[in-house]
Amino acid sequence: MTRTLVLTSAILLCASAVFAADGKTVSYKSGDETVQGILYAPPGNGPFPALIVIHEYWGLNDWVKEQASKLSDQGYVALAIDLYRGKVAATPDVAHELMRGVPEDRAKRDLNAAFEFLASQPDVRKDRIGAIGWCMGGGYALDVALQEPTLAADVINYGHLATDRDALKKINAPILGSFGAQDHGITPDDVHKFQQTMEQLGKTVEIKIYDDAGHAFENPNNKEGYRPADAADAWHRTVEFLSSTLKK
């Protein structure tokens, strides 16, 4: 799947205070490699539903860690994965370079490894594992749904979409999508085609396109493109969707 996302020049990463992570670094096998992620877990013994949390093209930075921590606060074991092997971008040029440098087969292997790692945890409900991602990670969240038939929920935030019917037939997970009408990379036409194909296939899909938003509207580091009201609405929809799919 092509990973080239046309991002507006308004998407800028500003310096931010270091996020006080309350998660723990974990290691697990991805093929012949050992990879790392950050695991956030609710208090108690569980078992809990779980989420694969997939970063934007910047890498596993503080904002993504914060989202994983917030999801843990909602009652999920959240694994923030690192597709860049420890690298984090500070400029759009570096972010594009890192994104283009991820081999597709390695990324899919890493996503499967994250799923298998969560399924192996004694405090995780193995039949209630979902995925969520933003930007590049939103596209990879769709990949998880395409390759993991037992995925229980999938949240795509302005991520690259597939429209091939044969590919989408493989999806069993309910899908929640949040997109911007002014996004020049993932356009409303792309989103409508995806939704229409999914509905024709009898899949469960909930899509919202925010009229005044472009790409990456949920991230406050995107100073020009951040839309606080839309971000709050998308978060509320995400919380409700995950509760209805993963906590039942």
C-alpha cells in the first residue's frame, strides 16, 4: 500500500514539554528482530480490552504516548508501538524520510507482533483487541484490520484508505473514521468511496468528515491546523465507539 501522504505545509511540530510517561517499556519479537513499545495498563488485574496505538509520521513522540495513556485511563491496555525503531522526527522533511524508509513487510510484521504480544498478556481479553492510529498510523490501523481477522475494533484518524473490494472483504472489525474535509491527502472523495464500498460489503463503518478541518486536526502541535472543538468531538466519538465494541 502506498504510504505517500500529501500533507499541508501547515503541519508543524513544535517543541513541547516531555510527557511524564506512566507506561513501561516492553520488548517483543517481530520476526527475527526484537522491537520495543510502551505499555500502559489500567490499575487492577483485569482482564482488560486492549489497543494497538499507532503513531503519526513523526514517530513515537510525547503526543502519541499521551493518547495511549489517556486510553489506558479509559480502561484499556494500550501498547504504543514504535515503527521507527527509536527515531522521532522534529521536522516534516525528516518525518517524510522516516515514513518512506519503513519497509511495508516489516511494518506489517510489527503490527502482527504487537497484536500477538497483547494477546499473550494475562491481563488482556484476547477477543477484545482493537487498533487506533493517526495520520500514517491511521493507514496502518486499517492494515491491522486487513490482516487480523479477530480484531475487535479499529479507529482510523485521517489515515490512508483502501478501496479494493477484495481487500476490504477481509475486514471483520467495526471501523470508526474521523477525517477533515480540507485534507488534500485523504480527500472527502476517498473517504466516501471507502465508506460506500464498506457498506456495500455489509461491514460496520462509522465515518465523520469535519467541514472546517484539514489533516492532523486532532494534534495541538499542528498550530495552524488544530481544531479543538473537532478534536474533542472525535475523542468523544472514539471513547463511545471503543466502549461499545471492546467492553461488551
